[in-house]
Amino acid sequence: MRVWAIANQKGGVGKTTTSLALGRAMVARGLRVLLVDLDPHASLTRAFGVPTDPPPPGVAELFGSPPPSLESLLRASSTEGLDFVCAQTALATLERRSATQPGLGLALSQAITRHAGGHDAILLDCPPTLGLLMVNALAAADRLIVPTQCEPLALYGLAGMVRTGEMVERSRQRPLPVSIIPTMYDRRTRIGRDTLAQLQTEYHDRIWSEAIPVDTQLSNADVLAGQVFSGNVPGRAMSAYTRALDWLLAEEQAGEQAA
């Protein structure tokens, strides 16, 4: 079972859209996918139409004592083979608890290790801040996927996220490959073209050779969450995400062969 963390220390770069799109592309290949919403803003949870008030059972329960099983918290989406675990605003209080409750940094990793839900992949939709939740995701993940908007300010968030991934890799003493997916690319603008060229120059060995284009069909994440998957890929952005998945799986296979 592969575990991918979708993370960036900058908001608004398409983390939730990327999580949903990759998840649906995997389902189209016959894989069973579990999406885990780790962001207290709960964008992925809302995309699936789950009210956040009152708070639904979800990720926060994994930090309890004793924690429930991950499979007891999952919900089935309207897309067969695509399940999800909700986030709650209470996740924002975990930082205070971590000061007096040791071991919270591995809560998610332990839950995934015990998971027996029959999923082929778990995708972790991370918050845009470096804290306990992101540390949990990076500790549990086999791969760090960094969606990066094609605009200059996004370069700073990307650099910080890559450094964080390298720090966690050294700490846990096992590989955490970093894969960068350029998002929200508008080839009509010079700033978009220049930023993509800079990304490819600086991260040529870690970045997908294409980019996810701006596409109004995916402007709302609930489009991906709410529509029943028909087997057809809707829109040019979703088509690009399918090709990005091809690249990610090829990178994964190459890493396994090298090991």
C-alpha cells in the first residue's frame, strides 16, 4: 500500500484538488483509494458535502487514547473505490496537546500501519503550515508530492517544503522522495511561462515535465468529489493529472528497482 503526502507550506496551490484528482485517476485504474483530510479548514471534507458543524468523526479521533481504527472513521464517497476520512476544526488545537502528550507525532503513521481496509493507496491532504499534522503526514508517507502554483511567490513555499521533506527524511532514516507538480499554469502569461521554466531548471530531477493548466472545470474541488466517475476524464486539467499520475507511478517503480 502506497502512502503519499500532498503538501506545500503555501496555501492556494491546489493541494486538495491534486489529492482528489490523483485519487480519482487511481480509481479509474481499478485501485481502491483512501483520502485523509488533515487540514483544520476541512476543504476536502466540505467538497464531499459533509457538514463541519457539528464536527463529524474523523482525524482528530486518531490522536485520542486509545485511538480508534482508521477504517472505523472512513466514509464511502459517491465514487466506488474512493473513501475518505474527515477533518475537524479541533485539529487546530493539537499543537497545544503535543506539549504534554508525547508520541502524537506518530499517531497517523501508527493508524496507517494498523489499517486493514484493503486500500491500494492512501493520499494525505495536508494543511499549509509546518506543525504536528504535517509532521504526522511526512512521518507516515512513502512519497512527498508538492503541488506548486506557477507564480513567483510559490517558489518560496516550494523551497521551504523541500527543505522540510529533507529534514524529515534524515530524522526518520528512510527515503522520502519528493515529486513536484506545477499547477494553475497559464501558458498565455509570461509570468507563468517564466516561473515554470525556473521551476524546471532548479528542480529538474524532481519535477514533472508538464504542468496542470488553469481549468474552470476544476475551479471547485466539489466537482471532483461530487460527480460519479464515468470512466471519462473531464477537462484538460484532469487529463493532465492523469498524465502526472503516470509519471508518479513510473518514478515510484524506478525507485523500487533502484533499491
